[in-house]
Amino acid sequence: MLYHLLFPLHADYSFFNVFRYITFRTIYAAITALLLCFVIGPWLIRELGAHQIGQTIRRDGPESHLAKEGTPTMGGLLIVLATVIPTLLWANLGNPYIWIAVFVTVGFGTIGFMDDYKKVVRKDSKGLSPRTKFLCQIFLAAVAAMLIYLDIGFQDKVSIPFFKKLNPSLGFLYIPFVILVIVGASNAVNLTDGLDGLAIGPSIISAGTYMLFAYLAGHIKIANYLQIQYVPGAGELTIFCGAMAGAGIGFLWYNTYPAQVFMGDTGSLSLGAALGAVAVMVKQEIVLALVGGVFVMEAVSVILQVYFFKTTRKRIFRMAPVHHHFELKGWAEPKIIVRFWIISIILALLAISTLKIR
Ligand code: 57M
């Protein structure tokens, strides 16, 4: 909105030329997101607390979690608002990728909200049934996939990390592939969200990494120089990623150990899906498994645990997802969280290095 209101003034005042630049608008989108978190955050946490929108803690989990009973949840509302509002203020609203990113963020946030609402407000511990939740996710991801696929000139080629000449075309399989990336990322972030700051840390790091990928993919000269796929218009997603990183840092202010608020499924489902959608639109889909390696590790720990338990009646981990394993080994919660962040930074750097090692 600000872009549309202020940029045209450059004809009379050259200062307003600055609104042309993606870098400038990304920085201010991130700052706006942070400020929104600091302004709305305390009020939202107070309101959630006043309406007793607090977490019920499962009795079969690590004992240390019992002290977290009643911590306000659904803080993901803050993440969604602080991502979407700055995006609408600073991005070019004529860009279809911006609207697809906003649609996915709000759509998955709404599924999460319905689940949280049933669990926390209606006190129905089961929330939405896994089947309903999954079908809603597939439906929204399919709509996003169609919108992306049908966008004029958008290629169904995927990028294989480390191989610059390998960009296979998926043809009609492209739509299920996009659904898999978006729904998979959404659920993997959700599984990771079990310790204070554990999911938001790698989400911030991933959003920062995709901020870079989006900028490069949308810049014809740099994309050609790096021999990555050029996606006209994808550079505008840099602003969305900047807002997401800013919103994440703002949320972390309150979610850091000991947390004043949890994001709930409202936050985890929307963050993961948004990352998946951006990865698809900037043509760095497969490398998301590396950027979001912490999320993948958490999801794989659950799959292995369930598979081995079903086939051998034995557990590989003391408890899955793997962060519970370390808790039960006696590691302090902040130690697990910070170590997972460090792993996430290393993985993001490795992912960025794929731009050169190919
Ligand atoms: C959600 N939710 C947290 C909070 C957060 C298949 C199975 C592995 C599924 C998995 C599961 O349900 N995962 C998804 C995990 C919960 O957090 C809420 O949920 C939102 C995210 N969706 O925002 O609202 C608890 O996590 C803790 N928490 C924090 N700080 C935060 O910032 O401390 C969350 C955010 C909160 C709080 O205690 O209550 C969760 O863990 O439930 N299930 C599990 O993770 C369970 N694992 C399990 O059953 N493992 C089995 C098998 C099936 C693999 C095994 O190992 O044998 C564990 N979760 C819990 N207790 N709480 C086990 C028991």
C-alpha cells in the first residue's frame, strides 16, 4: 500500500525513488513487523491470558513441561498479523506471488486457529480430527499449487541442489509435488514446536535464507550469473520473507525460554506452509529440506520411532520428536533449543553454499 501511495511521488520528489528498491522495502517490512509485535504482543498475551486461552499439558510428556500449564497459546495470531500487515504495506500488490504467499499464510493459520480454538476455548482436547486437518491442508495447498502453476510463464522445472544443469520438468506431477512441499513443511514445523523458541528460531533462519534466495531468483543478472532459475517477479517475495523474519524475531521476544506465550497450531502450520510456498515460488524447493533440516530431523525422528515401535515393539528414541529424547536424557531445555538453532544456522549456510558448489 505504501509502495503504491508513495512511489509515484518520485516524479516530483526524487527521495521517493527509494520505494522502488526491494532491499529498502524489505528492511522496513522487517522493522514494521518487529514494531507490530512489540505494540500488539503484550496486549495479545494479556487478552489470551484474561480469556484463559492457556495450554493444557499432556501428562505423558517430560515432567518439566507440567510447569508450563496455562501458558497462553495461539500466539501465532501475532506471527500471522505481523507477517501479513507489513507485506501488504511494503510489497507491490500487483505481484501475484505476494498474494499466493499471503493466501497460504492466512489459510494455514486459519486451519491452525480452528484447531487451537476447539482445543483451548472449547476445551475439546482432540481439536480438529487429524483427517479434517489434513484434508483442509491438502485443499489449500492444491489451490496454491494451481495458482502457482497457472501463473503465466511459471515453469514446472525443479532445481536440484549441487547440479546446475539438472532442472527436471515434472509436468502434471508438479501439482502433487507442490502440495507435498507445502503440507510437509507445515506439519514438520508443527512437530518441532515443542520447546520454547525451538520452532521459531529455525523459522527465522529459514525466512532469512529464503529472503536471499528470493532476491537472487528475481534478479535477472544475478540469476544468470549464478545459473539459477530466473523467476520474473519473485524478487518481491524478499519483502514477504523479511516481514516473516521480523515477525519471528518479534514473537521470539515473548516465546524465548521461559515462554510467556506459545504460537499454537495457528503459528506453526502457517509458518511451515509459508516457507514451503516461498521455496516453490523462488525455485529452491528441494534445498528447503536442508534449510529446514531441523524440521526434517524432527519429522524423521517421529516416522522412525513409530515405524520401529510398530515392527519391533522397541523405541529408538526415549521419546519422539527428538527434542523430547534430549530432555529425557537430562539436557536443560535452553541447551537443546540453542543447539538446535546452531544446527539450523549451519544448515542454512550449507544451503546458501549450493549456489556456488554446483
Ligand atoms: C504438536 N505440541 C506440543 C503449543 C504449540 C505423532 C506424534 C509424534 C505427534 C506429536 C504432536 O502432537 N506434535 C504436534 C506438538 C505442545 O505445544 C502446543 O502445540 C503447539 C504446536 N502445535 O505452539 O501450543 C507442547 O509443547 C510444549 N511447548 C513448549 N514451548 C513452546 O514454545 O514447551 C510448545 C511450544 C506444549 C508445551 O509443553 O504443551 C506437544 O509436544 O504436545 N506428539 C508428541 O509430540 C508426543 N510424542 C509422542 O507421543 N511420541 C511417541 C510416538 C507417537 C512417536 C513416542 O515417542 O513413543 C509428545 N508430546 C507431549 N507429551 N507433549 C509426548 C508426550
